[in-house]
Amino acid sequence: MPTYFPLLMTAVWLTWPGGSAAAEAPPSDPPATRRSESVSCVSVVQRRDGDRVLVVSYPWKLHLRPSVEVRLVTGKDPGPAVVRPLFFVKQYMKGEVPAILYRCEDKAASRRVRESVKAEGDDFEVVGRLNRLERPAVCVVHRFPEDQPAPGVTAVFCLLSPWAINERLLHLDLPQGDFAKPGTLYVWFLRDDAVLWREVVQWPGQGSGETTKGK
């Protein structure tokens, strides 16, 4: 009488999380970092003082050269085919740029910093200050002019440790003056030049006052 035990064990092995079915998953991201499209990783939180913080929940520490890019579209949203990330880390984080960012981060321990930087022919500003976690921190700001299909501003967070609550949670203070207007926020989490995920949230605007140290 034939036995079906070997067939049964083969079926179990093929469907078991450690079997060949799991091995066929794309190897680019560790299983712990894969994100369902139905799960939101971004929220806009209003503080008691009225200012808003962008909270990102993602295991950023697992990735090499991670960054978060936040793009504000203040007019009609042309959609993701037009609104694209800068890929700042891949395109611009080289030459003297890393040294400038770290120097501005050091300065931010004692005062607010806004330093103009030109990289690959494009203009940026490094914005540094003590953030709400009382740590010197910087982001990079790039503005898109009004004649562009999606005018607005991008903030790049590429030195993430000062913005981190832990290895999974980031509290990002968007520069108040640059993100004062309401609009649509595109948020990308990048690993070097790879987009790991993107979310779109509505941004109600931010105050322009000096309510926080270093603003």
C-alpha cells in the first residue's frame, strides 16, 4: 500500500515560512522591513504648543544609507508620476557635502544654522538647530520654483540618528518657514537610491513663530 507521508512532508516544507516558498521572496528587503501597502507608517501629530511633527514608524536602523525625503506640493497635485524624490543621498551626498552637513550639525548645538550649499549644480540649504529631542540635528531643504509642474519644497533627512526615538521611530520637525503652507506631503523612505516605500498625507500647514528653541 503506497504511503503519502513523503508527499505530505514535501507539501509542508513548500508552504512553511522557512521553506522554498519563502526563499522565492524578493531578497532586497529583510522580512522584518517589508511593509504592506495598507499599513501607514506616517502620521502628522500636533503638539500642545500647536506645532506639528511628522512621525515615521519604520525600522530605519536596519538599512544602509537610509534617508527620508518629504516633499510639499502647495498647488494642484500632479500625482506621483511627476512628484519624485531627489534621491539626495545617492546624487548629492558626496564630495564636501557630508562634511558640510556634519559641521552644521555641530554648530546646531549652540545656535540656529542656515547654510547655502551648491551640489551638482543645484542649490540647497542646510537647516540646523536643536530639535524637539534637544539634540543638534540638520535637514537639507530644496525649493521648486512656481513655474515647475509641482512647486513647493523638499526636506531631506539623511542624518537620522538625532531624529530617532529608537531604532524604529523618527520624530521629524519640518522647517517651519518652509512648510508653513498647507498642501500635500509626499514622504519617501529611501535606502541609497532605492525607494522602500512612499506615502501621501495631507499637511495642514505649520506656524512660522519662534516657539521652539532653534527654530
